[in-house]
Amino acid sequence: MKQIILPLTLLIIVVVLYGGYKLMAPAPLTNVEMEMLVESAGSTQYLTSLQRKDNERLLAGIKQFVEIGNNRDRDLQVLSTATEIKSMTENILEKSAKIRLDAIQSVGGSSDNITGRDRKAGVNEKEILELIFLVKSYSDTLNIIAEKKMPSILVSPENETLESFNYFNYYFKNKSLAMFLLNLSRMENEVVNLERKAIEATGQIANYVDIAFDSIVPLVDVANKVVKNGDVYQAEIAFGAIDPDARQMMTVDNNAVQSTNNAGKLQLSPSDFKSKTGEQSVRGAITLLTPFGNTTYGTNHTFTVKRN
């Protein structure tokens, strides 16, 4: 799916920037430019449908995860939330599809033959505003139920947040059919991408596998920190992944350890050693905190204390 998202993003950026330029330019759009914008809107629609299918696969994966976990109450609640997100998305897309067809028919075209690209789209402004208000409510609701700040959909090409009426005036009011369809398709795509982010965030609450690891850190176990001239330096190296948004708590021997960017620092003075010499051990644990319960992962670490 990553191979789809990148071209899709580039396509939308290029088309929207071009559309924004032509929107402000004094010269009218040519027939070729009108046709290009309609074709771009159609391409965005197609790629949006592919993203939706990928979102559905993600939701199916969470459902399977819940079933494997014997349908625990907290997992079922997460699945219910993800399903609700999908339902809200479908409601927006259904209303948007109706508005698209109304716009095309308003200039004498049909879904199979889009004509009158340069003519003003004659659509009920109340219905468009209701759709925009619905999109705004959708974004605000996802912030709450996914427990993660979601990007706003109602923004200008300069990424400035717009109020619903300003968004309507900027992208839909008195626009040609070509520009109207492009902006509508772009908004639909951002809704579907937001759906993906929200379902992923919901899955993280249940410790679903699809966690957004943003950082890779090296884990080094050194055989000997002191190497004489001519000796071989030996170490075992592994790599760990960090999700900076995961809420967690670190402990060592049941004592809390402060952490920064999901990395804790442990300092033990000689008085903390269980014996003055020989092998020592500590028990480290990390607890992932969720509103549906906490999950703790732990491991033992050993080291040796030698006399001077």
C-alpha cells in the first residue's frame, strides 16, 4: 500500500497547487486545462478507492486479532470503535457521491459523460455546507475516540486552518464543474486518509501489531568495554523500534525509571548491588497504558561486579 500512498500524495499536491494557481489567476481556464482537472479528479477518486480497500483490510486484521484473543471485552470495544469510524466515513462518501452527481447533472452531463466542464456547478449550497460541517465533525470526533490529535481537513493550500464557511467559499462557491469536482475528490481523499490514521490509532490502544514505529535505536551488548591494543572488540547488536506516541511506564525492580523519547536511563550505585561481587541481576519492565487495561512486558538483565 505504501507504493500507492506516495504517488497519490504527489498527484494531489501537484494538482491542488496547480488548481490553486489557476484559481487565483486572472486568465480563464482553457478547455484542455478543464479536461485535465476533471481527469485528475477521476484519478484521485480511483486512488482513494484503493486506499479504502486497504483500510478495510486493516479493519479485517483487527477483527482477526480480536478473535485470536478470544474476544476480550477491551478488544471488542476497540473493534466497535474502528467499525464506527468506517461507518462515519461511508456516510460522508455517500453524501459526497450524491453531490458529485448533482453537480455533473446540473450542467447537462452524466456520470458516464462529463460535459460542461467550464460551466458553473449548480449545486444546492446548503447540501455542500452540510457536508463540510459533517467533515469538520468527523475530524473532531476522531480526535476523541482515537485518543490522538488528527490533522484538520479544512485547510487552505498554504495549510492554514479554515472555518467551514471559509472552506466552502474557497473551494466550492461559484466554481466551474472541473474545479468543483477536483476539490470534492481531494476532500474525499483526505477523509479516507484520516480514516486510516484513526483506525491505526485505535488498533494501537488494543496493542494491535500495526503500531507506528517512528524511531530505530541500536541495542548494544558489549562483551568487554576495555580493549587492549591488538585485542578484538566484540559486541552483540540488535535494533529496537520506538513509537513516540505510545503511553508507557518503565520500571526496574518495580521502581519507576524516568524516560525520554521512550528511552530510560538506569544508574545503580554500589550500595544498590545485591552483593559486593559476582553476578548481579535486575528486572526491567515496560507497561503500555491504555484506557482498556495495561499490558506489561519484562526481562531480566545480568551483569558482573568485580573487585578492584
